[in-house]
Amino acid sequence: MGMKKIRIFDAEPGMILAKPVVVLHSGGRELMRPGFMLEKPHIKRLGKWGIEHIFVETYDGGADNNEVFSESIKVLAKQTYEDAITSLARLSKNLISEGACEIDLISRTITQILDVIALEQGVLSLLSKLKASDEYIYQHNVDVCVTALILGRSLELPEAEQNDLGTACLLHDLGLVAYKKQKWDNSMLTAAPANIRKHPLRSMEMAREIRGISENALDAVAQHHEYMDGSGYPEGLKAGQISKLASIIAVSEAFNTLVSPFDPANRVDPHQAMVTIVDPKYHRFDPEVLRVFVSNLAIYPAGTFVQLNNSMRAVVINSNRDNPLRPRILVIYEDETKPVKPFHVDLSDDSYRDWFIEGVISSANIMKSIEHIMKL
């Protein structure tokens, strides 16, 4: 069974959706999941709401998989990501000016993020790497939230704990607002200045003013820089003293600080960030969280540029939990300088058993290839 992209006006009753369709309208959101059988009213409604194309199942082995994420999912993800940053900025300003606010705003944001993750786990992560924002702290909190909620779902946390986890992530660095004009870099993972080391407690104090926030969420905010070996801050807690939610945030925080630092010049590729975090010479992170981190964000996280053994170059789209070395990729170059029409490859598929990843390409080398092509 394959899939193909068709115009909505070519859709017929009885066709089965192969990719989810999300419609945003004045009445809210309407979701049609993969496997949904279309009927005349559905097709008419999708056309009325401006959906131009859909992906449907085929039975002839043919497939049109070049577009990894359907347009409606990308639109939903973009709106969700930007809404989360806007909501967080508004909440922060309310806390500073009024000294209090309600938990409802955060709860709605977390629910929306979880909805997108449930549909297409990779799309928000990709979007976060592409988005530019002057409000770095708010963007960073949302990025950490997305990563942590992916881990929380995989750890099968109860719904209430997932909500506490998401709440703590969105608030964990609000205490840094006072320092947002200060130049800081990735070295702060191990050597943060004394004033910066106080920000978890400042974040917790701000979060405590939110009516309805749980103690679990507050503990996670206060402990998100505590490490299992006692090298963290502000209290130097060790394994057994740190909450599970804080342990999840610690891993998510470290990863996102490396791949999306305050100063772009200090950015490292996702693959190198993964290597740094799982380095056995460190004992900072909860082993259970690390296992889930590796299986979900993989050796080659979404957004990693890779070199294949056949000279092709590609970008990783989704990790493969069962085989982290063989992710889902989008091939974009035939060789170092020759671009091709992008096409999707699932390296775990037996038909690609002779293909494998030889190495990771740095962002600098990718830019050199692009510059070379532009000169041709």
C-alpha cells in the first residue's frame, strides 16, 4: 500500500486519508486522521475551507511521498509554535507587572503542543530550528517543552504529570528575563556565572504566582539544572533527590541549549549535541531518561544533515526507535554540489538495505555547497 497526493477536487467518496488533515476555522480546529474514509460532505467541506490537496491511500504500490509533512499539519505546527511563544511572553509580562495570572493559558498551550506531537512528532522540532525570534528565552522554553513532552509521552507519564512537565518547561527559564541582554554561551552548561546560577529559584518564585500551578511543576522548575552527580545548581542535589520531571527537563534543556544557543556562533549540530549529552564520562543525567532520549530523538535527530555511502546527501526527518542508525530521511543532493528533486527514503525499509549513513555533515559544509551552487 502506498499513497499519493491529489487535488481536493479529484477526491472521491470512499477514498482513505493517508496523512492527517487539520483545518483551522472560526469554530476552532477540525481533524481528520489517517484511515479516515471520505464521504461527499467531507470533501465539500474541505474544499470550502481552502484545503487544496490531500494524501490518500493507493493499492498499486505507487507512492508520492516527497512531501514529508502535509501542508495542513505544517500550518497547524507553525501556528501552535508561534502561539506558544506569544502566550509565554504575555504570561511573563503579566507576572512581572501584575504579580499573578491563571494556569489556564499554560494548560491550553500544552494541550495544543501535545496535539501536534501526537500527529507528527518531528514537525515541531524541525520548525523550532528554522524559526528566528528576538524573544530567545520564550522560544527556548517552547523548544525545551516540545522535546520534554516527546520524552514524557514515551515514558508513559500520566496525563496530569505530562501537564506538570509542560508547565514547568514553559516557565523554567523565566528567571533569565533579567539577564537576557547579557552575553552567554554553551559553556554555561558546566560553568554558569553566579548570578545566572540563581535563575531556577527566580523562575520558581515567578511561577508560584500563577494560580493553580502544582507543587510538582514548581519543584521541576527549581531543579531543572540539578544533575545526578551533584554537579548542578542551585542546590547541588544528587540522584534520588531530583524529581523525575526535572530530570527530563535537564536533558531537554541541555540538548536545546547546544543546538539553538543564545549566540548562533556557538551552535553545534544535533548529532554532536547528542554525542555530548550521552558521553559516558559524564554522569549528569538520569539513565532512564537518556535511553528514551536516544530512542526518540535518535543518534541522528531531525534536522541533521548526513552523508550516505552512495555520495548522496540528505536531511533526517524522523528517527527510528527500533533502529536508530536507520532513520527516515529526505535526499536533497546527488553529491556534494548537485541538488536533486527531494525524495523520501526510509532507511529501515529492506529495499534500502545497501544504503547507510557514513557521517554527519556540518552546517558550515552545507552552506559551502549551497554557495557553490549559487555561483554556477
